[in-house]
Amino acid sequence: YTIEVGDDASTARLTVEELPVTFTLPLKDTEVTEEDTVTLTCQVNKPNQKPVWLKDGVEITPSDRVTLTSDDCTHTLTLPKSMIEDSGEFTVKFGDTPSSAKLTVNEKPLEFKKPLKDIRCMENETVSFEAELNKPDVPVTWLMNGQPITADAEFTIKVEGNKHILTIPKTRPDLANAEFTIALPDGKTSSGKLIVDEKPAEFTLQLKDQKVVEGESCEFTMKLSKSDIQVKWTKGKEDITDERFTTTCTDTEYKLIITDAKLTDADTYTVTLPNGKTCKAKLTVTAKPLTIVKELEGQEVMENEEATFTIELNKPDQKVVWY
């Protein structure tokens, strides 16, 4: 700058030094829970400044997980979905002027997004207990009635990301009302009961009509889809009490055995299952032909002595004619 007065002049130089960048709002320590959005913000005294962001001394560049924005004097770093490994010291620098803050990302508590539910099924069906967690690949323990379960022919265990699945390929009546539990490492549990409805027994082999000759033995045979079923045999409408009648059960085969059949045994025989289902068959008893077992024998006696003629038949109480 120069000033002239007449023939005189005076000159001086003005030097303008740039105002240093200072923080009007520095970064602040931040604590969040895993998967929360993190926003680190600072403000400086001058607009349109270019910041350098660092984490633990390493420069940060924008990516799918990190957004860097600048608006006038405000500068922001955003993590849309924080992770445990994001914890550390974040620094923003303008030239030689830094501001730092500590970011702490706490692990998100394990939670059941979908707990176990009770399951009702018929025996021999395949069922699956399924739980969904809020985090993937978590080690869990499966229990049945409080006892740990391992994968074998009876149970299969599968993990699909956040989902944990216990499958029972073939349910049995003895599993009815069993309680299945999934336990997490932090002690949280979820349980569900298995209700197994017993499949009713079905006839796989029906009774067949029988024909016998009086005095012979015979048997009625039928088969069921299940073993050890309490069945009831009846003759006509009456319960069977005669000792000549016996019943047997071998696995799924059931028999009614009649020894020394009598004409009065001829009737309709019925077997009734606990569920009320029945199966019937007729017994026909043919009269045994009357035959002489022991012939008459000639007798020789003295006059006035008693003579006895004896004949033996194959059936008792028969009417005969002597002549």
C-alpha cells in the first residue's frame, strides 16, 4: 500500500495470514450396541475444508460400510450398521489439527426372534422344532427333558444362518409330552412340547370263517398294524369263559384257539379293538359221525345166570335201540 503527499510518498506491505482451522465442535466419544447406526460429527470454524478421517491411525475411505460427508463447516462419518470390530479410536484431521474420539460397540444381546413352539402330530410322522436367533452361527445346546441331545438316527440337528432346527424323523408314542429345549451360551432358553397322538391299530389280516368236525381243534387268526394291543374276543354277544378257548398274541398276530370243538361252539366270533373297530368270522361245527368203537361180544352163561352185552360208541349219551 502506498500514500503520496505532494512529492512525498510512503509505502507499507500488508501480509494477511490464513486463519487456522479450529474445531468449534470436536468429535465426541460414542458408545453403541452392535448393528446400531454410528454417526461421528465435528464442526470447524471455516467452510469447505477437506478432512482426513482415520481409525486407529489408518486412513478411512468411503465404502459400503462407511459414508463420509461434508456440508459447509460440518463433517460427518456414518456407519449404517456397526460391528464389534468397529470399536477403536476415530480421528478427523484438517492439516495438522486433529480431533479424536473413542467408539465403543457393545455386543448385541442374544435374543430369540422366533422361539420354539409346541408341536402336535401322529406317531411315525416327521416333525421339526425350529428357533430363530437375532445373530448367526451361535453355538447352542439341544435338550430333551433336561438331558442333552446329540445328532443320531433318532434326531438330526441343523443350522441355517440364524435358524436352528431339530428334526425327529419318526415320532414314537414314548416321546409324547417330551419337552425339547434350546439353550444359548448366555443361559437364555426356549422350550416346546411334543404331543404325539397314538395311531389307532388297523386290521392288516381279517378273521376268516372256519369249519371243523366236532371234537377237532381250530383257530381264528388276525393281524394288526401294531403289537401288544388289548383286544376282546366274544362268541355271539357273550364273553368267552370256556377253558377250551385260549388266546395268544405274537408280535402283531392274534389268535383264538378252540380245542375239542363242540356243536354248541358254532357261532359268530368277534374281536374288538380298543378304538371300537371289529372283525367277525363264523365257526361251523359238523357233527362227528356216530361209530362203534367196541363191538358187541358173544356171551356164554349158565341157565339163570346174568348176561351183559356192552358196546362202546365214539360219542356219549347216544340213544340206541336194542333188539
